[in-house]
Amino acid sequence: MVAKILQLTFGGLTMGSIYALIALAFSLLFSGLGIINFATGEFAMVGAYFGLIALKTLGLPYPIAVPITLAAMFGFGILFGLVLVRPFVKGVALMEKALNPILMATAAAGILLTQSANILARLPEGERFPSVFGKEAIPLGPIQVIPQNLWTIALSVVLMVAFFLFLQKTKMGAGMRAIAQDRDTSALMGVQVERLDLWMCGLSGVLGGAAGILISPLFTVSPAMGGIPGLKGFAAAIVGGFGNIPGAIVGGFILGALEGYSAAFISEGYKDAIVLLLLIFFLAFRSHGIFGQQKH
């Protein structure tokens, strides 16, 4: 039983790390710009497609293709911010003021991205992102470890640590944290709010794109691939406390573990429903999440 629990925990960490990256993308834009980007799951899909182009079309080696893909996703995020986000955030200090229009706009953008990929980027059925480290399980103590899953966890943790250090140790990160506290006061103190808004959009693109690259060797690449991970990333952000960066990471790992345990001990067919029930519970009884602050 102990070995089974450890095995399920490792599997939960694998998916949880991906959900955590998507939750970070959600929380970054919410804390800084006061908006919810319901196209975040589609960012993962776009990142997977960009990665396939770099690897298979351009023939770039993996260590070069991944950074180029993330750079392209940074540019994609900035473009998304210029076209869609900026018109809604001018003069917005609280999410509630922009809730309805930005929810509709980002949801529509997600549908547009999915349909565009379906029309313009058809792939052979069952297409997957190449697995560099292999999918053959190797024994590690009492559990079997798939190298690709270990790589997924490791790269996710590296990205999370790099993102946290960027926010805490750089002048630009300090500006983003100041904006999250008070946009208007930050602007009065000389923080280049509009510029940092675009940087936050770009970073959300990087986080979403990284999630797409990491999930692609595990599942097939398709226009609709971002839907369920996007929803679970949103749920992870809610569980951790929407807008709370550490909470997004913890929420992602909680959801990953819950998904694995429920599939093993209840039913594989119910794992998504159980995650959604958890989301409903938090929305109904603890909408500020585990680490978020309750508003009075």
C-alpha cells in the first residue's frame, strides 16, 4: 500500500506541476491586471504547436527548440495583451470593474484560437510531442519512475523558482508586485504600469506555453488539448487563492494528487468530476482559497 501511495503521489506531482504552471498564468494576470484570462488553456495548445514547428518543421534540437518556443510564446502573450487585454484594463483597479467584458473577450479568444488551429494546423491523429527522456519506467526504490515524468516535474520546478526569483529579486518584478498591490499608486510613484502589463501578458504566455510543451508528450497534440488542463489550472488557482502566486503552485499539486488518488481508489471515470466538485466547494464555501485573503 505504501508503494502504491508513493507511486500515485509521483504521478500526481507530474500532472500537478503542469496545472501549477497554468494556475500561475491565471494568477499573474489576475493579481497584476485584475482580469481572468479564460484563454490560458489555449496558450498551452499554442505552445505545443509552436514546439512541434520548432522540432519537426525546422528540425531544431530539443535544447534549442524549447527556449525558442518559450520566446515565441512571450511574444504571443504580448500580442495578446496589445490586442485584447489593454483595451479592458485602462483605468481598472479591481477585477470586478472589468469582469463581464474581459471574461467574454478572453473566452471568445480561446474559442477563436481553437478553431484557428483546427483549420490551419491539422495534425495526424495521435500526434505527440517527442519524448526526449523516454517513457520506459525504471525502478526507483519502491516505485516505477518514467524519465519523461521526472523531466516534467524538474522543468516545472525550475520555471516556478525562476519566476519567483524574477518577482522577488528584479526591479521589474518589484514593479509587478507593486502593481498587484495598487495600480493607481504605482503609476503615481513612477512605475511604468502599461509596459509591465504587457510583460505580465508575455510571462503568462511563457507559463502557458511551457505547460503545453510538458503535457504534449503525455497526451496527443490537438486544437482542443488546452480545454481540460486550462479548467484544472483555473481550479488550482481557485483552490490556492486566486491571485496568490505560492497558492497557485500549491493548488496545482493538490489537484494533481487528488486526481491520481481519486482515479486509483474511486474510478478513473470520476477523476475529472471530483476535481470539479472541489472547485464548486471552494467557490461556494471558501472563494478566497487556501492562501487568499477574504474580502469584507
